[in-house]
Amino acid sequence: MSAPPSTGSGAHTGKPATIHDVAALSGVAASTVSRALSTPARVNFRTRARIEAAAAELKYVPNAQAKALSSGRTKAVAVLVADITNPFYFDIIRGTQLQLKAAGYTQLLVDTEESDEVEVNTIEQLLQTADGVILTASRLSDSAIAEAAAKMPLVTINRDVPGVPTVLLDTPTATNQALDHLISLGHSHIAYLGGPASSSSNIRRWAALSAAAEERGVSVVNLGPFAPRTHSGAAAADALVHSGATAGIAFNDLMAIGMLQRLAARGVRVPADISIVGCDDIFGADFCSPPLTTVTAPVEQAGRVAVTMLLSQIDPGLGSLPRNQSVLPTFLTIRDSTGPVAS
């Protein structure tokens, strides 16, 4: 008995295979093929495997992918973060992921390990594999970022480089709110526990804080730099105690939480002896001991806005007008780690 003729016309006629060809060969409805290839989790494993095998046999290319290939696009966007273990980036990653998915793009996530060398090498590799890049808290120089932006669509988050689209979280304003909050509690000798020297956010916050302190007639000393991680909090706490300041504003919450742990181990009471303020309002900032007063920012929104700005470069036909800068407001969330200066 001879074998039945193949139903996969695309594989034998020279015409591109259609979703209906894949459906016929795998014995399912076209809608099932669509679900299996776009949202695999919604289709039974065996059925999905049969559909994928049929699609491979017929060399089936979905319409969206075919359009991307014909335009030279990969439909992928890379998001570079300085430290994927830092909870600050969780909401950025969520925001970029959701916005990219809604636009039919795939997110490529890269941990650059706080290294400018890793960043620049990664960007070079991405020139052929991604349609654009989002840099978060980049450690590259302004000239290196501008050079990368000249090669491919690029948006930065928390890094202001002339001519390069960026999303800025206005943490300097909320840091000044923290200063006013501490002054209202009677503190006049305050320390800033700085982050990496190469961090643009660190530079912007210190500039705003030192200027505000001079206007208000209080003393603010810059201690650091410290790595933006919990383990750096011990050294930061020791430096704060040694400085004689009655309050400290940390570069980020991870450092501030590490400081709380170190101060507790030394028998220094927070806030009775020293007040502590963090920045970012990461997951856990509200249930550490004591709950942390910190700067709150719309981090997930920053990720979404960055994607919108990037896609307007990649595909101007999407309808959104290109923007060169978006500044998102922040505010101080007051909890139990700040209190009146010790008498």
C-alpha cells in the first residue's frame, strides 16, 4: 500500500508554508498552531511537540517573524543591568518585559557585573542580535555611550548623556526631601554614604544634597565610595559612627539595610542614636528592622517608558513621537529608621 501524499504543500511547491499547512500536517486546528507557537504554555506538551515538528519539517515562518527577517530586524531588545541580584532592577526588568511583550518583542537580559568592560563588549556583540539596547545605571563614559548610540537604537535609564534618549528618576529631589526631614528632627550634622564613583546617580545626588545643605546652613559630609551592596553596609556604618554625624543618607537601600545590621551588632540604636535613610524603596525595605525611611521611585514605569522611547527609534511607524528625555518624580517614604536627634 503506497503512502498518502503529503499535505505540507509549502515544503514541495516552493511556496512558503502557511499556518494551515502546519495544522494539516500535525492534525490540529490552525488556532491551536497559533497558540503553540505564540504561547506554548497554553498547549499540551505532546501536541506542542507535534506542531513544532511539523513547523520545522515545513520550514514554517510565522508572519511577524517573516516581516522581521525581511526588514533585517530581530524583534529582540537587550536590557543591560549592573547587578541582577540588586532588587532595584527587579521592577525595571518587569516593566521592560511587559512593555516589550505587548509590542511583540523578546527581551534579552544581560548582567554587566558593574563592569564598563563587560558593557562595551556586550553592546558590540548585540549589534547583530538585537534591534536596540536599554542601559540601566551604565558605568560607561559619556563618550562611550554616545558612540554606542550612534551604532544602534539606545536608551539609558538614570544616565544623562547629551543627544542620547534617557529616562531619569528624580532621586536628587527626594534626597533633598530626606535632608529637610532630618533637619526637622533636629539633625544638623549629616553624612552621605556614597555609591560607586562612576555612578551618575551618585554624582547627581551628592551635588544636589551638598548644595541644599549649604542653603539650609547644615553640615553634610561625603563618605565613601562604597559598593552598592548589603555587605558594604558594615564599612559604611563604621564610617558613619566615626564621623560623629547623627544621621546618614545611604546611596541605596541595600547599603542602608547592611548599615542597620552592623549598627545593631555594635549596639547603636536606630533611630534613637543614629537615623538612617535609604534610596530606591526595594522589596524588603518596609520590613527590615527597623523599617527603612527611603526614597520611593516609579521604577517599573521607568522600564516601560524606556521601551516606548526605544521602540519609537526602532520603528517610527508605531505612532509615538520620539522623546529625548523623560524625568519621573520621586518622593520620600518615612518609616521608623529616622527619629529626633539624641539629646
